[in-house]
Amino acid sequence: MGTPTRRELLGFAGASAAGAAVVGWPGSLAMAAGPGAIKPYKLPDLPYEYGALEPALDERTLRIHHDKHHAGYVNGLNATLEKLEAARKSGDFAAIQALSRALAFHGSGHLLHTLYFANLAAEVSKPGGALRPAIERQFGSLETLCAQLSAASEKVAGSGWGMMAYEPMGKRLLVLQIEKHENQMICGAIPLLVIDVWEHAYYLKYQNRRTDYIKAIVKHINWDVVTQRYEAACKAPD
């Protein structure tokens, strides 16, 4: 896989989670037909079988999460873009506040779910390449990073995400706590690893035991993909 261009790296992330490289899942956001001709956003297939993450994630939960919830954000994003196009044609921007919020919510929801499903794997792996020493410099150890990320994910108020991101201005790794899909995001930060803690991600199996879900899911992080995302983010030209 070649190094993503700056444009590919930044991609689409609504008004908040801008800048995620969906390494390992090419063409999963919007399908471009050429300059000025952008097709609707498309729900990507899972990069593994629905039962591949058993017992950490059961097949039924994964099917509902991907086929219903993720698909809902894709549909919501496309519908919002159609409404914005209609507003531009008519010159009527009376609904711009609601449409802007919907764009950020559904756009970030689509991107974060795409990242989430792609940064999970059945096989156990460890950070490699340039990511491992970066983690050790920033956090002291992988164990400390996972402890902070798990705590941030567990303590999200309501629905949201735990995230490790690369902040290019300071050239540092950050652990962020995202509420809903777009709140509390640092502009320009590039998501590298995300953990979904909306209840639909785990409730059928874990009910209200979010901590147990996080402990299980951390063991299925695809660190090879996260390493590729980090190295791509570092190589992207300013």
C-alpha cells in the first residue's frame, strides 16, 4: 500500500474529526468519479466476517452495529448533503444551523465507525514501526497508553468514543474523549485508534458493563493498522 496523499489523509470528517486516514480500508468514504463529480458516501463491507471477533463482540451485535447503525450515519450524511445542495440552489439557508449540525454528526459518525471497524482484528498484535517508540516517549509504555485510553473511553458522559490521535502541530500523540461523534475533538488532530462506547456497540452482550466491553475490545486492536495510520500521518506534508 502506498503512502496516502495529503488529500486522502485528511478525507472527510465533518466539522470535528477532520484528518483520519482510513488505512487498510481504501475507498470506504466517498467514491470519487473525477474532478467535480463526487458520488454519494457508501457503507463499506466489514474487513472480516461478522463472527470473527467472538467472544469479545458477538455476531448479532456486529451485524446490527454495522448494517443498521453505521448505515444510518451514511444515509444521514448523504441526505444532509442533498439538503445543502438544495439550499444552495434555492438560496434559502433558513435551516443552515440544523444542517450544519447534521453534517458534523453524520459525517463524523460515518468516519469514526469506518475507523473503528478497520482498527479491530481477531489476531493479537503489537504496535510496530515508528509508533512503538512514539508511544513509549509519550506515555512511558503501551500498558500506560491502554490504561489512559480505557479510562477515557469508560468515562465518556453518555455516548461517544475513546480516541488516540496524532496532533501534527505539536507532533504528539493525544488521548481524547469524544462525546457523541464530534464534541471535544481538537481541530486538526488525526484519529489513529478509536473505541466506540455508544451503547449500541456493546449492550446486547455486556448490558451496562461498559468496562468489561472495553477490556475485551482493547485485546482486539489491530495495531498493524494503527501503526500504518500513524506513519502515514507523520509523512503527510504540511
